[in-house]
Amino acid sequence: MQSSAECQILRMPDSDIALYPSLFDLAESDRLFHDLLTNTDWRHDAIQIYGRQIPLPRLTAWYGDPGVSYTYSQIKMEPSPWTPSLLSIKDRIESVAEVSFNSVLLNLYRDGRDGVSWHQDDEPELGKNPVIGSVSFGETRTFQLRHKSRKDLGIVNIDLSRGSFLLMSGPTQHFWRHRLPKTPKVVNPRVNLTFRNISPNPSS
């Protein structure tokens, strides 16, 4: 059962960001978390840095419509078919975002040693103004944003708790970078899903 579609608009320059703190209630969030943790086809990729293969500090998976591939950090991912749980999450966020998504990148942060460094979701296949729908289950982690040129804005911290939905659209990916920093604290696993709409022909 849906808990709350309460929406908080983040008043940040050069952005269009909305936070739904509890789009999924706690019971549903826990059920989906355990299902995703157990039944996702997780993979542990590595990136090449100065000739060395460095494992990513997280596990990932890619699901979506047939043929919707995705490449980041020179890692190409081919989609696994949608599962019932992923489709139910997709339907929920599409109903409030009024946006259709055709794919999702899942990240499993196993503990505080897992994270993701500063980046933008601005690959060509995401289109001119990418729309990213981020859903979180499991442990609460701090999501950070930093403007590319305005140092006076500092770092924006957002605690993404279980059942939350963060929608980033408009010019956000052009002007802001984001990350999930590692933490020395003892934390439990977190599953994050970033829904996207991949263009089959980025050059068009």
C-alpha cells in the first residue's frame, strides 16, 4: 500500500529536483528490499585505471526493455527482463512523476565501504535533459550534490531513506554532479534503483 506521495521541491539553482520521502511504506519497502537483494542478477564489474582492473565498490544490475543497452565507464550492460517487483516499482514512480521509463540500473551498497564517486548521468543515450528516478530501499545513506561551477552553493546533503523517491530532471545533469560517499560507520546494505529512459538512437 502506498504510504505518501508528499513531494518536496529542492530549491536549487539550475535544477529540477523533487523528493518523495516515503512513496513506499515501511512494510512494502522491506518486502521489496529483500526481494531485490535475493532475486536480482547482481554482477561485480571492474574499471581499468592505469592498466589495472579495479573492482567497483558496489554490485550492479541492469534491467529493461529488450535491446535497451547502457554503457558507462566503458562498461556495457545488456538488459535482463523486467521482474514483477521492478514493474510494480516502475508503475508507482511513473504515476507520480508522469514520466515513462524503459530501463533501470540497480546498485547494491553492501556496507559503508561501498559508494559511488562524483559523476553526472549525462550519457548521450539518456537524451538532452535526462530524467532520473531514484528509489531507495534498505539502509539510509546520504546522497550529495555539488554544482559544477558555483562553489558558493557548497555541497547539498539529502538523506535517502527506505521507500524514498528522488526525481532529477530538466537541466540538473548539466549543472550538478552527485555521489554516494563511503562512510566509516557500520551500516547495513542499501539497494538503489535509478530508472532511466534510454534512446535507441542517441545521435538523433
